[in-house]
Amino acid sequence: MTVRRKLCVIIPVHKSVLSEEEVLSLHACHRHLKAFDCFLVYPEGLPIDRYLAIHPGLKLKPVTPSWLSSLGNYNRMKLSVPFYQQFADYEFMMTYELDAYIFSSKVHEHHGFDFDFIGAPVFEGYLNATPDAPFHGALNSGFSIRNIQSCLTVLKLLRRYKLRWKFYHFIYANCAALRKRIKQDQDAIFFNIHLKKYYTGKNFNEDMIWTQVVPLLEPSFRTAPPETAAVFSFEVNPERLYELNNGRLPLGCHAWFRFPFWKEYIKV
């Protein structure tokens, strides 16, 4: 019987030249995550020498170029069964996009392995959230950890549910007598805009599917509550999350160069 390793780190890239911020991000990844298998996920044929010069221990995972040719295709890759099956020898997967930054190697102490999905808390208004905005309930995936087997189980569920979803939408559109009853029975999941985009081929954000849709379809899929997620990662409103986290830095952060807060902790 194969024993699953605890964590793999995937670093998705789509270009051969790194910005100054991306260089810092990859150095931090090498410094704190080198004990884990770190996979560079890149389009087949892309020159990757500059990544290997910074992080020589990277494992290479070339993928079909179309998977990383657009943001929409990247989001679909992160909801693809074949993608997760490539990493089925691991229990958890960390997504480490190069606009993330990690401060510590103590993944476990920051709740990294306590949930099926954990990432930075999202506020109402997203990137334009005001300082006093309420939590949205979603979690960001740019620096996140997810349970691979739980994800595979859910992706198969999403496939099966699609036929039912299409049937209810057909009945809702064509049978006025049943419309009110359907609306009552299906609640939020039937009318969820993120699920609609996923099923109809529109652009969507994969973290909205994992943290807004999946818990409605499969309540056993455990996403971190915002207060706990703040121990793991910050994105928007880092000052407020720092206070919430009792003046402690999280394990890492996402989109750090957008926020002046990080100038004290990440030296460019």
C-alpha cells in the first residue's frame, strides 16, 4: 500500500521572465517550503531556467499549454479531475502563485492541514473592500491549501449534479406552475451565479466554486471560517486581519504588493 505524502506545493507560471516581486516570492518559497515537493506547473516548451536558478529543487510538471493560456483556462484546470489525479500521491496541495509570500515553514501550526480548503478571508467588495467591510464567506486560492481526495470526490459530485441542474433550469424556464416550488426547493445552490458560470462555460473564479458552491452541495466539505483563515493568510485589509490575528503574521499572504502594509515585512 502506498503511503501518501503530506503536502505538495504547486507553483503555476506562464512566462519565462520573473518580475522583482515574483523573484522575492520564489525565494521565500524555497526558503520555507523546500522540505516539501514543490512542482513548477508550466506550459510545455516554456523556458524555465530562471525559476530553477532561484529554486533548484523544483520538480517539473509541464502541462498542455492551453491550460495556462488564459485566466479562464487556469480556473478550469483547478477544477479538473485529471489535474488533481497527477498529485494523488499527496494528501494536501498548496497553491503558491508568485504574487504570494510565505513567512514560515510551520504549515501545521497555521491550520494548513485542518480543513478541506483554507486561504485568505475574502471581504464584501473583494479587492475594493472598505476597511469595515463584512466578511464575504469565501476564501482566496492564490495562497491556499486543499485536501486532494476531498477535491476529487467533490469534482465527481459536480459532474453528476450537472444533469439535475440542467433539468431544473429547463423546468424553471418552461413550466410556470412549478417555478415557485422549484425556487423554494433549490434555495441558494440552484441560483448560484458561480455554479451557473461553471456549467455554462463562462469565466469564473475557482475559489468561489470551492468555498461558495461546494459547501452547499456537499456540507461535509470543510472550509475554514474567516477568523481561522486569518491565521493562515491575509489578502485584502491586512491591517484589520493583523489585529484580528492578535498582532501576529500569518503563514503567508496573497497579492501583497497591492497593500502598503507589507512594506515593513517584505523588503523589495
